[in-house]
Amino acid sequence: MADDTTTPTDDSTPEFEEQIEDLRIERELQDSYLTYAMSTIMDRALPDVRDGLKPSQRRILVAMNDLNLGPRSKHRKCAKICGDTAGNYHPHGDQIVYPTLARLAQDWVIRHPLIDPQGNFGSSDGDSPAASRYTEARMTSEAMELLSDLNLDTVDFQPNYEETRNEPTVLPAKFPNLLVNGSTGIAVGMACNLLPHNLGEVCDAIVTVINNPDCTLADLLEVIPGPDFPTGGVIAGRAGIIDGYSTGRGRLTLRAVLDTETDKKGRTSIVVTELPYGVIRKNIVAGVADAVKKDLLTDVSAVNDESGRKHACRIVIDLKRGAEPDVVINQLYRYTQCQITVSMINIALVHRQPRTLGLKDLIHHFIEHRKDVITRRTRHLLKKALQRGHILEGLIYAVCDIDEVVRLIRSSRTRDEAIEKLRERSFRIAPDHPFAPQIPENMLGNEHRLTRVQAEAIGRLQLIQLVGLEIEKLTNEYRDVRQEIEDLQYILANESAVLDIIREDTIELKEKYANPRRTKIDNNEAQAIDLEKLIQPEDVTVTMSHAGYIKRLPIDTYRSQGRGGRGIKGLGAKEGDFVEHMFVANTHDHLLFFTNTGRVYSKRVFDVPEMSRTSAGRSVANLLEFQPGEKTAGVLAIKDFQQEEAFLLFATKMGTVKKTALSAYGNINRNGIIAINLADADELIGVRMTGGNDEVLLGTEEGMAVRFDENDVRAMGRNAGGVRGINLATKDEVVAMIVVPPMPESDESDDEGEGEITDTGVPMVLVATENGYGKRTPVTQYRKTKRGGKGVKNIRMTARNGKVVGMLVVHGDEDVMFITNDGILMRTAVKGISAYSRAAAGVKLMNVGKGDKLVALAKIDGDEDDEA
């Protein structure tokens, strides 16, 4: 056998030539490391801004979707899920896939879990999940919202790692996963830590941006006050939140929730009921014990973890006798993980590039993704509808000329010949055809040649479809398809229609999945505590003029006078100005300023400057940032926003009332928030705090009043508009609202009289008119009706009296302050004002000077130690 091997001579060229390239090791290491770094950033550590998922998380959900593991299916072994994920999409083994799957199921880690677990998936105390062969899982409804419309060509697909199937590069993501659940990742040279938020607030923010693309960060902070961690806790201060939302980076101080308890023996304990995000309970216990050993916590006698099924978190820290709980709480914040610092690092992939994003940027990219998904889905559905409409059109022509179709088919020897004969034949539906009344007008009288698609569809037509009833089904379906085509084409032609769909989807998500906020936000807590310690609690009088000048004075500035006195000068009012609001509050109270436009602002009483009796005061513009055209309509002093069964009741001049829980107004930023949505030309005239079961009395300037049960007004959200409280006559308007405890039914025997009556001991309504006249009347004389009625006579209207300016509920032991247009104030005892029946004209309350008018009245506690 000849030797096939040839030995090259010196003149021959070798078949393969060895190539060696000299490289500097620094350059090679740089290039190789850069390749690794970019792979880590793009395909491992950072989430996509559109669906908020990393590739491993996305592939787990896609694999579970392939297995049909929806929220109504049976749970499947996690080993099977991990195996399919690794085998089909993510070839990095069970040690990578299973911890990622478990994290998506842990409700103490993410705000809305995407995996519904069954079995031991670990605990918030740091316990690890059981092995994947022992646990089972399926997707939650929120995860299905991420996958919704995946099969409608809404996103791009790419081959998997072995090119045996395709996987989506991103999910359609109707659910705003990145904002709601956040994400954490460490890449090369960068890291991300996007914090979780409340779904309802996120949905409101998305709708806000859709409605007003030019909205500011301040507008968004009204609906998203800050992160909402799954484990609750308290965020101390908002500076870090604002930095993070504006620049994409911020540092938050997060605290545990600490309460104090005292047992029957008088021993005090501090109880930890909520932990900062990511903190393990046993670390708190160990931290307290370590601080005690180091003499950092000298007043702690014992610490016990009493957490269990009854209490998810309950760590009891017993104090020694005589210990000051507030001091120990501050020490716990300092020396243990009861207080931690959380970094907000909003880095995500935008078009495959890492970007640092603010709050509005995150919302904008989500909306843009949804616009792209809905547009692609609409194009896909339009294509399908056009194809179906095309086939239906051919079937209708065929059924209307079925004899000719059958003849052509029977005269053909092959299928292809029959199809060609059908295509060559011109079809026409005459206006006098028996089926003409059911045929769409655009198909009558026109010549039509079938396409191959239509001809093949006719070839598949069943004989049973030749009956008359079937033509009706075909034409009805054809009309529906044409309407669907028009709707889809309208969506593609109008971006506003796409935004409407996004808005509707977002509102639906909120209604289906949103739950109450868990993390509280303490606005500027440290400063508030320091100021409170420096300021002595005392009752003061606060006055505000019509032009917006405000001040506070000691309550005994105004000495009591007899009925009919002239009063003293209470305000150095500028020309044309007059006192419009006056009330009594404690220096430590929170002042809620409700404006005529339906907004509310907050300030502490000690922030109001104290001035002399005759000074004009300071402009409220220096304290509050009112919007143009706003003026104060009501002010309330609130000691505690978390009072149980405490509501705010609103009344407008057009007779609308609204009730909302007091807690909804606990967090008010410096720019104010919406308190009530008002109709055009309506204004807010009053706000009162109620207990949920009180009675309401509305009075109008034309002397009418209606009394009804507070329960007739259902509790509504802060942004609601309210319901009708009184049916007003033409040109009449509401001027006052008072709230009283439940009263007996009205005494109708004397409520229409006009004479003076005796004090019955029940609360009375003090009504005053602009000319300084008025009276007291028992509340029981106002017949109780349902809200929305016309009401009854409140005071007899005469030229002497003038129009009604206000009403108060009084008991007889108070003093009342009357304020005139010229700034004259008079304080008098309520018991000195005569009591008359409801329809009486009343008596003189105050001598009002010529050209002056009474504009307001306010109640003052009559127990003060004043001059006679």
C-alpha cells in the first residue's frame, strides 16, 4: 500500500501555518475582564427596567408557564421546575436556580411574591428552605400578569443557549414589578438596590404620569410618600427618600416598631413588633444581649423572643425598675439593629445599558414598555382579525351561490383544479337575493373573485353550514370582526387610546391586588421631638385674617364681657382686611389648614408666631405654600392622627358632604395634598372631626338647616368628591356645619314657636347673623331627616337680622368670640345668650358698628381664669 503521507520540501508551503501573536498581559487581562464584567452586568446582576426581572428570574417564570403552573393549577415539585429551567433556559444548575425561585416566594423578602410556595421555604429568622425535592410551587396571579399576552407577539424572542427553542428577552409585564418588588444585585463595578413600594401607590403614580406627563416629583410624592417594605418598620425622615427619587441614589434610616407595655406589677417592657427590612430576629436578641454585656444597655434586665403563630414578631425587652423607656429606646436604635441604614440605588438596564434612574424615570420606562406591548398586541390581533374577516367574506359569497360552488367542485378532478375554478369564477350577491337582508351592504352588487385562501376555506366548508341559519351566523361574525378591526385600527392610530388601555389596566391591578401600606414614614422625627421638649404645652388663641395674616396669643388676652358689649380691638387689620378664622389649640397640636379649593396643609401650632394683640400677624405665605387663589376654609387642631373611629367630615357651599378616616391625613408634605375633590364653582366651607356615629347639622345663609345621621354618609377615600348633604334653594348656600352626639327625636310641639324657652340641658345651636343678632336653640328642635333634604327653618329671616353667618353647638359653660368685618372681637359667656325656639328671630348678640358686619364666631372654653 502506497504511503499517502507527503513530506513538504523546502520550497513547499505547509497546509497549516502556526500563528502566534504577542500581546501585553495587561491589555489581555483588561479585555478579558471587561468581557466578563459586561456579561455579569447584562445577563446576571441587574434587572431590566421594563419587567424588573433578571434573566434567571425571567427564565424560571417562563419555565413554569411552559408547565402551565398558574394560580389554579396543582403545585409541582420545585426539583421539576428547576430541572426544566436549567435544561431549557438557564444552564447554571440547581444551586443557582432554586435559591432564586425560593426568594420569589418569600413574602418577607418581596412585597408581592411571584411564586406560591408549598412546603418549607425558609423563614424571616434566617432559616434556609428545604431541598427542592421536598418543596412544591406554582405561580401567583401577579406573576401571571407579568406573562399576560406573551403569545401575542408582544415581545421579542431569542434562541436559548443551545438553540433548541426560543425564550423571551423581556416579559409583557402588565404588573409594575420593578417598582413594587424592587431588586438587589451586585455586578462588577456597580450594584443596584431598588426598594419595594406599595402597589396601590405605584398604580396611582402611573396614572398621575399618564394624566399629566409634565408632573413634578412633588406631585408624585403626594401619591408615593416612600418605600413600603414587606416587614413594615418606620422610615425616619424623608430627606433620603427625596434624594433617591430625584437622583436615583439615597440613604434611608429604617427603624423597628417599638412599643411599651406595663404589667400588673408595674414593670415596664419594650416590645419589638416590626423589624427593619432584612434584619433577622435572632440578631436583634443577640445584639441586645451583647450590648447589655458591654454595659451599653444598663437598664435592660432580660430579652425574650416570643414570636410564633400568634405574633409574627414579638421580642420583649424587660426593663429594670425606674428605667426611662424613651432613653432605652434611643439606646436600642443606636446599639442594635433596631435602626439600620438602607441605600436606595436605582440602577437598571435600559436598552441593555445600566442607567441610574429617578422615580419618574422608572415610571416613564414602564409606561413606554406597556405602550410598545399594547401596540404590538394590537397589530397581532388586527392581523388575525383581517385574516378571519377575509375568510368569512369568501364563505359568505360561497354560501349565497352554493349551487354554483357545488357544481364547480363536482366538475373538477382534483382539489387544486377545484380551487382554481373557484378562483376564476366571479361571485356576485344581487340585492334581491333571498339572503340579501342579512348580508352586509358593502358586499351587495359587487363582483368578487376569490383568493386562494378563501377558496381553500370554501373547500373545507361542511354541508351542514349550507342551511339558512348558518348564513346568519357567518354574517354576524363578519360584522363583529369588522367592528373589531375598526377598534384595533383606532387604537393604532391614536396614542391616547393606548394610554387609556394602560390606565384601565393599572386601575384594575390596583383593585385586584393592592393592600394597605405597611411601612410608616415619620416626617422629620428628631427635630419634632427636640422642639416639643423646648416648648411648654399651653392653650393659645390662633387668629387668621381674610388677607392671610396669622398669629397666636395667650388665651387670656380677651377678657370676658357682658352681652351687648362693644368688645376690644383684637387685630391691627390693614385697610380692607378682617379676621376670618379664630380658634383655640394647644401649642403641641398639629394644625391642618383646609383651603377653599379642597387641599390641606399641615403645621405645628408652635410654628405659628406669637405676637401682640394689636399686631397684624405674619403672612401665612411664609408658613404654607398655598396655590394661586387658595384661602383657608377650615383649620383643625389634631393631637393624634391614629385615633380609632376618628373621621373628618367635610361640607361645601353647594351642599356636598364627605367623610374620610383621620389617618388618611397623617402624612402631609409641605406642598399640601388633596383633601376633597370639588365640583366646578364649589368651595369647601367647613371641616369637623367626628367619631363615626355623630349627627350633622348644616345651616345655610337663608336661614335653613338640615339634621341627619353621620352614618348616612359612607366613609370615602381622601380623593373622593362626596355626596349631597342638603338640597339648596336657588341662590342659597351652606355657611356652617356643626357636629353633635346622637340626640333624641325632635320635639315638634314647640319648634315652630317664637318665644323664649327654658334651658333643657341638651346641647344647643347658637346661630348668628351679619347684623349681630342670634339665639340659642336646642338641637332636638331640628327634626332629624335623611341627608339630601331641604331642611327646616333655622332662624326667622328679617331685614333687622340680615343673612346667617355661622352656627355653633354650645352647652352653656363656654365663652364665645364674635368677630366683625373691621376686626372687632368680643368675648361673652354663652349662658348670657337667651334661648329661643327654632323659628324665632333672636336677640342682639353684639353691637355692630355702622357699616360693619359680623363675619364669624368661635367657641372658647369658659373655665379660663380671666378677668370679670
